[in-house]
Amino acid sequence: MVIDTLRLPSNGMLGVPQEIEVKALTGKELNMVYSSLSDASINEIIRRITVPSLDPLTLCDEDKGAILYFTRLLTFGNDITQFLKCPHCGKVHEVVAHYSDFIMHYLDDFTSTFNLDNGDKVYKRIPTAEIQKEIDYFKEKHSVGSLDSYLLYLLARIEKVVTSKGETISNRLLLFHYLGDLPGKSFGDIVENIKTQFGLEVTFPAECPETDREFLGVVGINADFFRFSNSNVPLGDEQA
Ligand SMILES: [Zn+2]
């Protein structure tokens, strides 16, 4: 059995271990993603290949991604063949990315608060799948439309706000209205400060064979991702 140690990008700072063991995929697990590439199949795979077995609900997207790319490395090797639409000529090119070129950014000195110009203090958090589920539930319950999806993005990433008057706002609905009612400048401060950058950087330079110009490729977790690098034989009719 192929198994190796992975240091997770959350780096032991979000309540999951800093280092875990990850197993290569078996036929059983590949079957799951070929049958249905969904959150459910991805979560089941993560449960099965991590030692100790991790609950995917407790993981942030960055850790989940790192686990999936690592098991792909263990299963199929360093090369990842991708079919990308070229921004220069508009055609789809077959390009190869290499796992070894990817850079892992680990979470460190996570600054969890920042102040707005009005003196209110924002407490940040990094959303786990469980938090994302709560936000999905909130969206459903309050019929939040697509025009407000950025507010949902913020609700997932803000634990609470303590106002300059000492009032704590942690209820999601109150926070939703608080954020929407902020002056644009304060809202801009939140947008600037809310993002925490870490995880595996999966962009890579690709070249257009028609124009010799470079473009930036991204390795996405799609059906091609879970295949052997030198195989482009379509599975079923999904490539039709
Ligand atoms: Zn091209």
C-alpha cells in the first residue's frame, strides 16, 4: 500500500493535525469519483485515505485540496494532463502540469482581527465545510439571492464583529444586515482584509502551440484530475 506523510496547509492551527498520512487511491475510490464527482464522493474519499481518518466537515477547502492533490501524486505520479481552453487562439490544448512545481503555502501567524475606520473590530475565521453548510442553510432559510452572494462569502469568513460601543454581533442575520448597511469605505476595508492566503498553489505556465504565447493554467479537481497522466481515453460519454 502506498502511503506517505503530508503536512497540511492549515499547519496545526485550525484544530486538525499538522501532519497526517495519506494513502494512494484504490479502484474502489476511483470508482466513486467516476460514478459521481460530487462533494459526497470527495468527502467519502477523504475519510477513506487519511490516517487518522479525518472528518471532511472539519476541514477547510485548502486542506481538502492539499489531500486530494497529494493522493493523486501517490496514485498517478507527478504529471497531470489537463485540457485547457487557450485565451490566445480559443482552442483547447492538452498541457501537462507537474505536482513538483506547485508551491504549498502554510498558514502561519494568522491575524484573526482587524479594525474598521469607525472603531468596530472584525474577528476573522477560516471556513470549514461545516461552516459552509451553515451558510448554505442560512441562504436557503432567508432566500438570499445571487445579488447577495458576496455577503454570504463574508458571513462564512467573519466570526463576529465587536462595535466601538462594545456590542457583539455574531448572529448571522444581524451580521448580514450589519455588513449590508456599512458605508462603502468600511465595507472596502473588510474586502481588503478578509482573505487569508494559504494552501497549494496550482497554477502553472502553459504555452499555446499555435501562437507560442504563454498563458496561466490551473489544475482543477475534475474528471481528468483522477486519471492517469498519459491517458486521454474518454470515460463513458462525459466528454461528448
Ligand atoms: Zn492556443
